[in-house]
Amino acid sequence: MKYVCRCDCNLDIDIDIYKGDFVNTAIYAIYPNLDRYFLVNIFGYSSKGIPGLEIVGLGRQGRLIKEKLIYLSRIYRLQLPLKRYVICVEDDCQIKDSLMDNCSWLELPMLILFWSLANFIPIKKLDDCVASGRISISGKVEILKLKQQTYLKMLEQKIIDCKYIAPRESNASEDLFILPIEEIFTGKGGMSFSLNS
């Protein structure tokens, strides 16, 4: 199956392949804007090449998130495999301006995606997961509290049977499957999680 990126990286990759050191995955992200919520596709891959992390689709805001992800990897003493990591945010022209104002809510899904590509966390299949959260440089994660209307909007967009990555005690919709963030970040001492109301 071919996936053509609509952001400024102009990628055309086959997402059903696994050849050697090429690894890819994707995750959904939710970010708030005033009284509305938007869903964004974030996908990424790692491959042989010049080692480093690249974030595409967020402009200057992507640089700050990139440096934060690298910093968090270093403070938790994670040895990055020497690979090229690319994370792309698929933009939608209608929501691009609001995304630039609220892209800090994409930090958690990007960290999960990045650490999954680097084999630091136990979860590999993210394409049916939804996450939203900001991360401080001290490791405090603030997770967006998912409301019933947000879940219904996801159903309208055909994202059915998705797992929301949140703390065990999040009290989200009964219809929503919670994937406990505590289990994903097992062994990453010092990280704390709280819900944004």
C-alpha cells in the first residue's frame, strides 16, 4: 500500500514493507483549538543514513519539539541507535494556522513515535492509537482529557476501535479503550502524568 505524504517533505513510501533497518509507524494526535478538537496524522520512519532526528510539517515549531525530544532522550540516558529518524505531521490547510499555535499538544505523540522507532518503549503498533500531551523538560507530561464529544468526532472520521493513551485513572468515555501511559513508559523513572481539564 502506498502512502503519499501531503506535507512539505513530498515522501512516497510503501508502508507495508520492512527491509533491513527500515522501520515505520504512525499515530493519531489530538490537539485543542478554542472549543474544538482536531485530529492529525503523525507518521515516521527510521532508516540507515546520516544519524539524526528530523521533524517535518511544523516549520519552526518542529525545531523546538525536536530539541526537546533529543533532550528527554539524553536525560533518561537512552542510547539512540545511529539511524535517521523522520517524523512527519500531515497538515490540513484548514487547520494549519491553529496547529502552529497549539503544536505543544503534539509533543507526547511525537515522543511515543520517536521512542517506538528507536525501540525504547514496548509498543510497536501505534496506527490504532491516539495521544495528546505536552511534556516539560523535567519529564512532567500533561495529557489532554478526552471528552465524549471528541470520541464521537473520531468515530465520525472513521477512527474506530482506537486506543487512547492516557493515565489509568483518566475517566474518559466508557466507549473508549484506554492504553495506560504508565505501562508504555515503564522503567522511565521520573516521568509524571497529569490530566488537563
